[in-house]
Amino acid sequence: MRRLLTDPIFQLCTAVAAILLPLLCKYVFGLDLQDYVPEDIDVNAAIPLVVILAILAFNAVRLLVSRVILPSRVICHDVRYFYSFAENGDFEASIINRIENRSKRTLHRIPNETLVWNRELNGGKVLFKIVYRDGDRPHAFRNKGHAVSPIDIAVDRIRGRKPYSVTWSPEVEPGVMRGETIAYEVLIATPGTESDAFTDAGSTLGFPVSIDTFRAQLIAKAPFGYRFSFATPKVEVIAIDTGMPIENLPDDLPEPAISDDGSLLEWELKKPRTGRRYWINYRLARKAY
């Protein structure tokens, strides 16, 4: 019922039905609603006006409650990004996220999440899946789709790149109650998008932090027979709101590390600052045996 009442199409249909109701009663059922109200009230205008005002009032109250009285607050206990690459430039990601609802109301939609690619994406070739993993009680996701679109990031625009994003924010049923924790996994595959990683220019990988997060971990695996190396600059932190790099990075920001054999690239941040994209510039090259 909650989803039905908040559906814009349902609200539009209700308003149209209110406009047609007096005519329907009069010409189909032979019932003139004007006979049941004072003469100085035009029923043909009054009923639609009352219904439309009720819909507007309902949406205003809902917005007031969600944004001011009972704002949603979700924290992330732990998020792990597992990235893997193929020699032909194919890319696969597994993102395991464990979040807790700390707001005063039930959470019915997972906070919006976005990953960025520094090149154009063909939406029809982006493979996407989201699955429930575990929690205090069973849950299921609805509207599990994703959106692929260009994104304006100032630093990329300056460098002549045309970044694209993959965004998702599924509904969860039953809702996540106050104090409840759930974990879910997002799987993404983008064929051929990381071919630049095998050139001198290199490519970029990383993750955003848009909500309070206790721990974020990235593990990237190189194709068999290849090793990671860092490009310049090794690390960039980009402000999500302006798209510009943060000039003065904190001294205690951990640096990413490459394993001794070069096959793994790892980065772990504890309580990273929100509103940032954390990027690593890297290359992939064949190992010398």
C-alpha cells in the first residue's frame, strides 16, 4: 500500500479520476452530485480541487518527515570491492556491502551508489546483478536495475576524458528496521573497458564514499602473467560535489600496496571521509620471467 500511494502514476490517475467523477456520475449513473452540495459550490471544480490538494499535502508531509523530522541515516560497517581484469580488457567487480539503519524510520530503499569509469560505457553491454547475502532476517530486493549514463566530473573534463557511471538504488522488502543490519552483493561486468590499463597511459580504479563508513577495502587481481604498477599520481581523492581533486591529502591517508609478485593491488581505508571518490592510477604489464 505504501508503494502504491507514493507512486506518481497512481497519484496522476487519482487526480484524473477526480476530474472525471462528476461527469461519470451524471451521464453514466444519472446522479448529479450538485444536488448534494450547497448551490454556491461548483462540484465539478470542488472535487478535483480537494483531491489534488490532498495529494499535494500528502507529498509535502512525506517530504517533511523524510527530510526534516525523521531523516534517513544509514552507516556502512564494511564494504569490500573485489576487482578482476582479463587480458582483453574485460572488467568484473564484486562489491559486498554491510549497512545498518540508524534512522528513526524503516529503510525501504538502499542508499544510492555509483561507480565511475573514465571512458564511455555501452549500457547494453554492462552486466549487473544485486543479491541479498545475510542479515538479522531475510530480505529481498525489488527494482534491481541500474542506470548507465555520462557523468560530469570536472577533473576528467579537464583531462579530456568522458567518464560514465553505473548507479543503483534498489528497494528492499521487508524494510530495514531501525538498528537492523543487512549485507548485499553487487556484481558488475563491463567487457573491454580496461584496455587503457595495458598502455603507458594506464587507467583508474577506486570507489566512492557517500555515507559514513567504518572500513572500505579494495582488492584488485591482475590477469594471469601480468603485474600491477602505479601511474602518476599514485592516489587521487576527488570531491563528489565539485569533481575536483583534493589538493592537500591528510598525512595519515594509507597508500595502496602491490603484492611482491605484482598480481594483487590492495587498499584499505578506515573511516574515510565522506563525499569523496578514492582513486588509484595504475598500469598492467606482462611479467618478466
